Amino acid sequence: MNITIRKATIEDKEFITTAIIEAEKSGSDIISYCKIFSISEAEFREILSNILDEDFEGQELCISGYLIAEVDGERAATMGGWLEKESGMTSSMIKSNLLMHFMDRNKLLDAAPNLKLMNEIDFHRDENSLQIEISYTVDKFRGLGLYGKLVNERVRLKLESGKTFEKIQGIVLKNNNSPVNALTKLGFVKAKEKTCTNNDILNLLPTNTKILYEKYINN
């Protein structure tokens, strides 16, 4: 079995689109973007395709921010990542601007209450920390340690590029056991946990709790 890891290209767009949607579902049938903005999965796929074509770095909806793990030449897993505020803008601001550009204005206005609710369990990402976001492994390739290999390669490439940072952060839904277990095995620790007490959040997400995990790279 030959495992290789490479940077994503435009040819990987469909695989990354699937990864983002499956990560959003987190083992459920809920795609948070669809629920927040009252759009269908097909509409979200079109918007996501347009955003990915922009390839705007510094947030999770960016093709060049992904690594692809292949097993014997077949796409097996992927993971997104970026250095927070490397361009001077926060990842949330970049993503918000992209959504505002490609989303119907009325959908954005109608989503205001949902976005306010989501804000209750959002985390501040530390500037100049390496973010890992949107991980996905094809079912038949689970158990090969691909998550850990992708994290390690992400760190190696960033350091090799001359960037200096001390910490890696990853935000996951509490019910998503796979990345929770993988992060724990890699030495990440739970830094913060946020729970929304308004049960309406469960119409938007498969759980009401998010966890911020961190790891210092010298540990």
C-alpha cells in the first residue's frame, strides 16, 4: 500500500466539495449552510463551486488550502488549513465577504437570526495560529492514520515555507467522534467548549456544542 500526500489542485474540486458537505453533516443529514440560508443542497453546491473557483486563501473554502492523501493513487482523504490572519483579515471576515458576494441578498437578510444563533458557539481563532478545518476520509480508507499524516504534513509544509507559528487549532462539533478522537491521539487538548442553550440551534447543526482543540508544535 502506497500512501502519498500532495497539495490540492482545481481537479480536486469535486472531492473537496464532497468533503466540505460531509464535514458539515457530521454524521447527520443536516448541512448547516443549507439550514442557515434556507437553500437546497444543489444551491449550496453551486455557491460553493463559485467560491472554490475564487481560491481565496485564509479560510476553509479555498482549494489551495487543502491537502489530498492518496492511497495507491486513489483520493482517500483531505484536510483544509491556513495561518489565521496571515493576509491581515480574519478567516471569518474573508468567508463572510465571499458568501455575501455569491449568496442572494434576500437569503442573507433572512438568515440574520440564524447567524446570530450560530455566533453563540463560534470561537475566536488566534492570530498566526495554524488552523486545521474540514477533514474527510473515504470510508474504505479509515483506520490508516490519514488524519494524523495530513496534520503532520500541514505543519511541515508551513514551517518549510518559512512561516513561524507556535500553535495549531482545530474546531469540531462535539458529536463528531472521529476528529475528536484523532485530535486527542495527536496530543491536542481541549482549550474551550461552547454550548448554545437555545434548542433552535439543533435546526441548524447536528449538535449544540463546539470544541476548540489546540496543540503547541513543540509539544
